[in-house]
Amino acid sequence: MGRELKRIGAPFRQPEWSALALMQTPELVREVHAHFLEAGASVITTNAYALVPFHIGEKTFNEQAFKLAETAARLAREAVTAQQAKQSSKLTVAGCIPPAFGSYRPDLFDASRLSEILSPLIEAQAPYIDIWLIETASSVEEAEAVVSLIKTLSSRPVWLSFSLQNRASPDEPLTLRSGEPLSDIAYLLSHVDSVLFNCSQPEEMESAITITRQMNATITIGAYANSFSERKRSHEANALLSELRDDVTPERYLDYVQTWIAAGADIVGGCCGIGPEHIKTISAFVGK
């Protein structure tokens, strides 16, 4: 969402990230959803990722978060309704549940504030969404707490997506951003409808899918990678814009996606830097 908003000229800066367009030009948020749907996406995610104090500040969060999250969900639903009139295949709105304390920062997780931050986002989006998508979970503790909170507030299906450390070598152990081994998520798999991996480099996804499939033969598994150029972020997620890789073209990204599907992925898509042109290429392949 964020990079496509920036590409089409929507208001876009740090620390607000994708929330700025929601505040100032909501019609452009709907336009971006339409771009992905027209490219063949069957699931779109509400533009609620940056609606946390980490990005918009405590004051704006307290005053506007509920209304902004409601708007984000409504815009996604409107885009799906418009596209659904043109096609027969089912389209899904995923309600974004963002990291409450910032991307890649398991060290900042504060269970005592989790409900205060996420409950307004859940309650505001609930009337418009089909599923919940917990995005960029960086630790087992965070994932467990967010899943539990959602289940106390909603009966919608829950998709849980973890972010992985980008390894310098495929010989290194695969871990969450917290450093915990991927095997530590095993007990959570029976508590969610799908498990995914996102906002990590595309090279990491095949191994994550393979390991997860070995842990659970029946769960739905998905992956949606980013195209950030750095393997290890050296700045806060709300400070600077990460550079994007030049080599992750739609055709190259499809090569990665095909390995994910071969490894057992049921859901494939894109995160930061993966645009409608990538989704169009994937959709054409999947639809063959």
C-alpha cells in the first residue's frame, strides 16, 4: 500500500507512512486498492498498518485512530464491492492488525498496552472485513497475545503473519525477528486459520514454508515478501524510507513465488515494494 501510494503521488512521508494519505486523500487509498484488484489480487488488506502511536503519535492516535481505521476498512470494502461487480470470483478484505509497537521491534513489545492500542482498530474495522491479518509479528509472545485479543473481540478467521530475520547465508538458522527459532511457532498453528510470512526478503520464504509444512501438514500457509535492499535495517521503521532492490522485477518475483508454491504455499502475494505489476504477473501464472 505505502509504496503504491507514494508512486501515484499521494501525500507520503515518515513517520506517518501510509496513514498520511488516509488522513488527507482517502480517495487515493481507494484508488490503490483498485490498482491491486484490477491486477488480479483476490485479497486486499486495509490501509491500517500505520495507525499506531509509533507512526502517528499518541495524541493523533487517541483522537483519530478509531475513525481512521473505520475509514480504511470502508475504503477497502468499497473497492472490493466495485470490483466484485465486474467478476464472479470471490474477493476478500483482510483487516490489518499492525505491530502495535513498530515493525521489527520485538524488544518494544508491551503486553500491558496491547489492548489499548489494538482494540480500537479491531472494533472499527470489524463491520467491513472478512478476515483478520496480523502482520509482521516479530516474536512468539507478540503473536500469542494478539491472537488471544482478537478472539475475545471477533469471531472472524485469523491469519497470522510472521516477519523473519534476513540471513546472510542460507546455512544460518531461520528465525523470527526476535531471534527465536521458527519451530517455536508450532503450538500457535492450531489456534489460527492460516500462517504466513511477510516483510522479509523473498529468499527467506521457501525455507519458512518448508519448515512450517513439516510442522503442520494441513494448515493454510502463505508468503508475501518485500523488496528492501538492506538485509538488516539500520534505522527505525518510522524514520526513513528503505531503498528497494532493482533486481526484484515482476518476472524475478514470480520465480520466487513458484518456489514457494512448490514448497507448499497456498497463499502468495506481496509486501513493501511489490506493486500491482508484480501481482498481475503472479495472477496470470496462477490462473493458467
